[in-house]
Amino acid sequence: MIRSGIVSLVLPLVLAGFATAASAATIVNGSHFGIVALQARTATNAPWQADLLNQRTLGVGKSVTVNPGGCQVDLLATFDDGHKALRQKVNACGTAPIQINDAP
């Protein structure tokens, strides 16, 4: 009885941990500019999340792992010269890195 109670308490926490890990995405800066802000949203008209880079700059050719909050997301990158790039309907739960370029 105690064992089944512990399993029923722990299992949801373990599954939640897998869900969080599954939505982590590796972002690669494939542009010629540093990325100074990276935002995500799960639906086209949803508000943009706070900066996923936490006010850090993602240098040219560098990568970072972030949690965009879902598997299919739009990503908005702001570059150090002020221009922006939008990637729509990106699979953030896939295993391949997501490359952000400065060209559309």
C-alpha cells in the first residue's frame, strides 16, 4: 500500500521532468551578427515570451539550449545591429539543432 502511494506521487513528477526535457531546443546562430534577444510563442497570435537568452548575446556560430515552452513554436531573433528574423512553426522538440540565419 505504501509503495503504490509513493509510486503514484513520484510518477507524475518524473513524467513532468521528461516533458520539460523534451521541449528543450538547441539554437545555432548561423548569421553574421550576434543574437541579442530570442523570443518564442506557441501560436501565431500569442504574445512573445520573455528573452530566452536572459540578456546574453549568442555569438556568431555559437549555440545555446533553451526551453521555448512547446514543440511547435515561432522564434523571433533580434540581432546586435537591430534587425530581426522570424522563424515560424519550428519543431522545437526534434533532435536537430535549429539554425537562425539573418536572411529570410
